[in-house]
Amino acid sequence: MDEATRLRVRSALSSWLTVLLVVSFAIGTAGVWATYTAHVDSGTETVERQTTAWTATGSFDHSATVTRDNPLYPVGTTLTNRSTFFRTVTPVLDGRFTVATPGIDGNASIALSTALLVESTDEETTYWSDSRPLNAVTATSADEPASVAFSVNTSEVADRIAAIEEEVGTAPGETTVAVVVDVEIQRSTTGGATSRLSFSSRLPIALNGDTYTVSGPGRIEEPVQRTVSERVEREYGPIRSIGGPAALVVGLVGIGALGYVAGRERPALTDTERARLEYLNDRSEFDQWIVSVRLPPDARDRPTAEAGSLADLVNLAIDTDNAVLEEPDGDAFHVVSDEYRYTYRAPRPRPTGRVSDRRIRVSSPRSCRERSTAVARPPTTEPRPPVTTQSSTDTRVTETRDETTPRRDTNRTRSPLQTPCLQRRTAIAKKAAPTGTRATDYESD
């Protein structure tokens, strides 16, 4: 990330820090609530579901008795549950529909009624219909299956169809014959609850010349549904079960990161950094107006005027029809006119390390001090002769020093053993110092 982007990010964070903290706290709070409700205490809810109270079952049985002499079956033979019968030998179809209600409790009544339905229809239209009742029964107990019997003379049905078509004409649809059974079951309990079930079932009969075909529907099941309410543990989808912990983590990370930034007194920009950011923005915006040129000496001798910003200098260059000249080895920008040199110096970038004004004291290793002491020359204590000076009036003045006062030889040279020790101390101090500490900030014992 370059310097300008880094400063822009810090400036945006400084402006939106409070908003970001509030948003992170809201996300974390929502994550805590979603995580708790989805994984710790999901609670219960009341749900309604459909269940089967009892079921009514029904089925058809059919047969035909031989009524005419023929070489295949003796007269009086009963043919049971066959699919095809000869109309000339067994013209009458006998049938029975039986219904049972297993699992039903309480009082129940079962009403069964049958009818012969002849009609001409196609997929969309019923052209004519003729229905005649056959038989009806009512059973007052549900303990035993209830049944109703019926008989259909297929020869008479064929004659009936021919008579209708002769009177009304042949319809474009298909003529069908079926025995229709209507079932109605009513159940009541001692508590006053009542349930009712009604359904119909058909036994199709197809007349094909001298034969007719019976196609039974098989076993019929009609359930009675009831609604029950029960409390179950609440279930949540992935939005809450997975999104809750994710939101909690995002909120905590956001609060922690923003708190860390705020604790370091960042990302607020200093005045120098704001000026540096303004310069970088202007430098990027007005790049086409800036040329890298080294000024000649005579241009530097002209009177100088300072511009407040790079944008001001560029505006001046535009107004005077000049270019902005950037020094290749620095952050100075110039606009040179006939009489003046207008200058703007960009703020220096912030050093990567923190400059410290404290002085670092590095103690010399004992071996260095011992060797330095052993080699160093002791103070001089021998008597020294008086020093005589002569003034401008040729008067002699005699200066006498205390012969017993030790003096230090200020012009002595460092011992060869002392030089490596000093180098070692300097290297240790530079290594321990923060980036940006001046070399003059070091002192040793």
C-alpha cells in the first residue's frame, strides 16, 4: 500500500471510527442473539399437523350366472370376478360393494346407494347422461363391514342406449356404462365430536357387441384427516445457525481492531500528515502540469515567492502559461517567470520509525573498562614551572599553578585497546535505539 492510500485509509477511519464502532457493536449483538437462540435456547413453538383419525376401505366383487345352454358352461354356473363375459350366455351382472371402517370408535352410520349411469362424453363435454337407481342400504353399526348388492342386465342396457341414440342421434362422444356407489359415513363420539366422510366409487362396464368387460378399481382407501396441535422445538435455517456465529466473530474482530487503533491514538492524522496527504492528492491530480527539470543557477538567483500549496502553484502556472518544474532530487516545485521564482516545498513524509529525543546510555563491558583503565596514563602530579606571559606593555606576568593539582592530558591519543571498545559500544547503542534517533543522542559510560 503506497503512502497516499495509507493516509486516505487512516483519514477515512478517523472520520468514521465512531460509526464503525457502533456498526461492529450492532453486528456483534445480533450475532450473540442469533447464536444463543439457534444453538443454546431455541425455544418451542406450536405447530399444527394433519393426522389420520380413521380410514374407510371399500371394494367391488362381481359375478354372472349362466342362463342359456351353451357348449362351454352348464346352465346355473356362476362365473366370478372375470374381466369379460358373453352377453348372450350371462346377460345379468351381479355385484356387491363392501365398505369397512377399521379403527373407528364411537357411534357410526354407513349409508350406501348404487345407481347405473349411462352417458356419452368426451374429454371436455358430456353430451347426454342417463342415471337410474339400483339399490340402497344403511348400516347403523361400524363394528362389521357394510355392503350393498346390485344387478345390471347388460342386454337391457344395450337396448336403452340404442333407443336413446335413435331418438337424439349419435353423439360424437363415447358411450360409457358404470355402476356408481355413493358412500356416506357419519361418526359421533360421546364428547360430542362429529366427523363425516363421503366418497363415490365406480365399476365401469364396457359393452362390446356380444361381450362386456368389467374393470374393477381394486381396493379403495379413503382416510379421515384431523388437525392436531403440538409443541415442538423451534428449528432455524442456515441464516441464523451459521450466520449468527459468523456475525458474532465479525463484530468482535471489528470492535477489537477499532479499539486497538483508537488506543494507539490512530488513525487520526497530524497536521503534517494532513498537509502531506493534500500534497499527494494535488501531485496525482496535476501530474500533467508538472515537469521534472533541474533549475539553472540564474533561475535560483531570482526573487522567491512561496506558494501555500501545490494546487496554488499549478493555478499560477496555468494563469501565467508556464509549467511547474519539479526538482529531480527533492520535493521542491517551481514556476519561473521573467522576474520571480514561485516555489512550493512539499511536506516531508513521516519517518517509518518514531524519533526519540531521549539519550541512550550504554554501559561499557567490564573488560573494556578494565583494559581502558590499565592503559590510560595516570594524571600528572610532578611540579610544573611557572608560566610567564608578556603583555603588550612588555610587562612580565608570572602565573603559578598549584604543583599538587592533578591535570589531565587533553591531547593524549586513544589507546589501541580503547578504540574497539568504543566501536562496540557505538554499535550496541545504534542497535538498541529506535529508528530515527540521532547519532548525537548516544553517550557511554
